[in-house]
Amino acid sequence: MPGWNFADVWEAVAERLPDAPALIDHRGTRTWAEVDRRADGVARTLLDLGVERQDKVAQYLYNSPEYIESMFGIYKAGLAPVNTNYRYADDELLYLWDNADAVAVVFHGAFADRIESLRGKLPGIKGWRWADNGSGPCPEWAVSYDAAAARGDEGRAEPPWGRDGDDLYLLYTGGTTGMPKGVMWRQDDLFALLNRSNMILRYPEDGDPDDVRAMLEKPGLVGLPAAPLMHGTGAMVSFSVLSAGGCVVTLRGRTFEAVELLDAVHDHRVNVIALVGDAFAKPILQALEAEPDRWDVSSLLAIISSGVMWSEETKQALLRHHAGMLLVDMFSSSEALGLGSSISSGSGTTSTARFSLGEHAKVIDDDGREVQPGSGEVGRVAVKGRTPVGYYKDPEKSARTFLVIDGERYSVPGDYATVEEDGTLRLLGRGSVCINTGGEKVYPEEVEEVLKTHPAVRDAVCVGVPDDRWGEAITALVEPAVGEVVDEDDVIAHVKGRLAAFKAPKRVLVVESIGRAPNGKVDYKRLKAEAVERL
């Protein structure tokens, strides 16, 4: 059978609920009929570029209606979207779009100057779609996004090759290997997994758009991705909301502001928020504590976090402002959904870092055997069933992450845990030295190589130090070059000039020696302990 395809589903939603709200931002509301028509226009202009089936289209956009609308158009055209971290520096963007074989880019005008300097190095990109965000005129080498969307008046855009459940959602993740890797999700698999956990409407797993037309009777939930749509957390919660006939609200600010979020919850009666741990939750709590009577948050059914754990203390404090909502900690990754979950409500709690194992998940040792509850044995969390196809153009890493155990295929992204006697998980973290800061994964060696290009630095190591808000704060330990004095602010600015700002250390500690072994290896555990002690 063809399988679920998001474009088919969302077209069916637009057919059933043409006048219902689909996308909302500070400029107003777009109905499902409007979004469907505009996405047809986007799809039409992409097809006019001479693209081929499942060619890749990068989205270099802030959270906005254009992000979801253009993704709808990409899906309609039978192409694959490529998320782009808008914090990336030049070299990171070049790597990403080259690795993804991108043939087109949809971008916000704020990035036009940066793209201007890179275009000559990206000969494979055939078209640029400029989305206005008040930062200047459309450059002559790009096409206005709104002009492209207006071509939806020409009718339904249909690719000659059709579309089906094998079409991809390509989710690039920083992972633990330095440069980002593209996780290839079949749309049918991703839709099925999100559909299983939908809060108000679940379609038959082997169904089709006719089931959407038959079952969808009224508008669904209102969702708000506080996390960037370029990350899986924000995107997947939005997919789930839209597929059940709901509406997605996006914020205007380009840095997270809790007051703006709470204003949106109050004004638009938001039901579901997607965020990433305490970096988002604590500012929300602080705003509520400062002005407890300012906002009506009673519409909230759930706040969902994934990518980094958030503290139970914060959850319980939030529940004092609205005991009727669920606070959900999803233990998932770009490569694996359904590893586990932790749910807090007004009637029950779960301690931080302890999760209920997902229905299709288990913990395995290095030989692939299941870790027994209460044994104290450490293993990696694995989930079977609907998992990604693999990493784009990286068969070796795919083979290391997607394993066949007892004849069944598992995704094993590298999270270590023990299993308590009651079957719950006690998470221990990634087996690598990957740093998770505010939901962003940072590979230390990438930052270390930049640190070592500073004239005052002879050697350097980066570790993640526990941080109350960010989960982990990047901390650099540097060994000075002979006769040099290390200036902390200058070293941090040096990194920010070459990498995305979130990868720069928040603190720089000077050490007499990094203490590398003869083979060049470093003891990250020892250095992390030293950093924690000094800070």
C-alpha cells in the first residue's frame, strides 16, 4: 500500500476544515484552505526548477507560518525537507547543504547577506526562495516566497512521480560525531508513531486519507512550538497537531521570551506546548511566579519536552499554577522515538532521570542481551519497530546505530541506562562525551579544534558542566602556549567567530597541562571533575 504521507493527510484536513485556523502568528491567522493553496504554489515553483523525485530542499527559517507552509509544499512536490540550524556559521552551512545534496533553499531575509557570500560555493542549488521578515528587499538572485505561494491560484500541484509513505523527512542532528548527520525517516513510519500518541484523534495505522475525511469532524488542538521547528521536538509535535486538524501558533521573537509565550497561550487558548527542558521551563515559571494573575493558562492540556531532561522541581512548581495539565518528558532522539517517557501531573510525579520504558523499547548490553530489572547492569536503550531508514550517505554510522537483534531491527542511539526493579529507567547519559546544552548537542572535539587555533592556547578540552538552566554548560580547559596569557573573553569571542554561538564555551579555565596520554587521548572524566570543582 502507498502508506501515510503528510501532504496527503494535510490536504484531506484542508478539504474537511477549509475555514478552520491552521497557522497563527503576530500577523494574523491563515486558514487550512489558505495554507493548502499557498503550499501548492510553493510546490509548483519547486517543480519548475527541474527537480527530481526526493531531491532535497533546505529550510533556513525561524519559527513562522512559512516554515510549516513551505514544508507542506515540499511534501506536496514529492521532495524531502532538510532542517537547517539558523545558528550555524558559514562552514557549517556549507557542509550541511553539500552533504544533503540540497537543490533549493527557502530562507528568511535576515540570512540573505550570509547566503550572498556562500552562493558561489554551492553550485548544486538551483533556486532560492526569500521569505520577508522585514530585514530588507528580496535579492535579485532569489524569488519572493509570497510570489511563489501566490501561484497556488493555478490549482493543485502534483509531481509527475507521485508521492507515498516512502517519501522522507530528513532530520539533521548534531549527534555525537562532530558534523551533523541526516536521519532519514519514512513519512509513513513517522506518521504512524506520532499518530499512536495523538491526544484527541487516532487514525487506523494501515489507513489512508479517506480515514481523515471520515473521522475528522471538528478542529483539533492548538499547539505552540516554543522549541525551534528546525529541531525534532518542535517539528514533530506540530506535525501531530496538524494531522488531527489542529492549529500551530508561532512566536515573533527570535530569542525565547516567556512573557511572549504566555501571552500567546492566553490569547489563542493554546492546548499543547513543545519545549526543551529547563532552559524554557524555568523562565516560564519565573514569569508565572512574578505575575500569577496575569495569564489564564487553563487551556493547557500538556507541556511536552524532549531532547534534554527537565527537573521535577520545576514541573511541580508549574503544576501549582495549573494542576490539570500533564508535563511530559519524552525520552527520544532524532534516531529513535518511544524509548521512554516520564509524566508528571497534579496527581502523581516521577523523579527526574527516571522513565517508564517504551512499549517497544528495552535496554541491551554490549552483546545484545536484554538487561534485567534490578541487576544494576548498565546497557544501551534500544527501540524496535518503526525506526529511521538510516543516516543519509553514511552507511557505516547507520550500521553502528541500527542493529539487528534476534532477527528484529533496533535503533540504538547510544543512551546508557540501568533498569530498576520496577522496570523504570535510570538514565546515565550518552556513552560519548557529547555535551547537551539547552537541547543543542555539541561535540567537544569540534570546539577544541577551534580553541587550539587561538594564539594563546596550546591545547584544549571541552566538557559539559551541570547547569541549572541549560542542563550542561560548555566549559573549556585550556593549556596556555609558552609565554602567553589566556584572556577568557577573547577566547570565547574567538570561538563565536568560527562556530555557532551556542557551541562557544561559557567559561574558560586555565590548566597547567591537559595531561594527554602518549596516544593523544584525554581523560574527560577527570577534566570534567576538575571543572565542576573549580566552578
